[in-house]
Amino acid sequence: LSDTCVSSMAPGGKINRPKTELGKKLFKRRRALTKEKRRKHKIVGAVIDKGLITIHHLKKRNSSARANITLSGKKKRKLIKQLQHMDREKATMEVEMAPKGKAPDSVKTRKNNPKPQDVSMEEAVVMD
């Protein structure tokens, strides 16, 4: 009974055997050649809406360089709104910065004018 089982089994020994030196070299060569081919034949797809595309969206280039990268209408509207809000914030920041620049001049004039105010206060006290 045991003789029949042994004879019906396939000859093993190839499944978990380590690679030979020749096998390693051939595999490495094939890998290097395919990498070089990919570099040569790289077709770059079109990027639509270049001004709006984000870095995260452009990371798709890593997975598929040939794909056309487009934004959906929803994403496009969101990005346009975001840019408009950023522009508004910049404008308000510039407006706030301008009066602050003028404020130190008015402080200097106040420092120059305390004596006349004191004099007028003394005159007011003398009048009472």
C-alpha cells in the first residue's frame, strides 16, 4: 500500500529550492531591462486645470504616468472657493497692516503733546 502512494507522488525538490547564481543574474537583468524600457517609453498624460491641481492629485503620476489627470467639477469648485478665500484673507491682512504702520506716528505725536494738555489742565484747576 505504501509503495503505491510513493510512486503516484510527483517528484519534488523545485518548490522551495534557493535560486542559483545564474537564476539570480537573469532575474536581475530582466528587472533592469524592464525598468529601462519603462523610462524610455514613458508617455506623460495631459494635466488639465494646471493652476488648480494639488500635490496630492499629482501623486497619481507615480501609479500611472500615462493617465490624464483631471479634476471633478465638485473638486474644481471647492479649490476655486479656497483660493478666493485665501485672496480675501491676504487683502484683509494687508489692510490691517497699513493702519498699524501709521499708528506709531500718532503715538509719537501724543508723546510730544502731553505738556500742553497738562498746562490746560492746570489752567482749568486755577480757574476753579
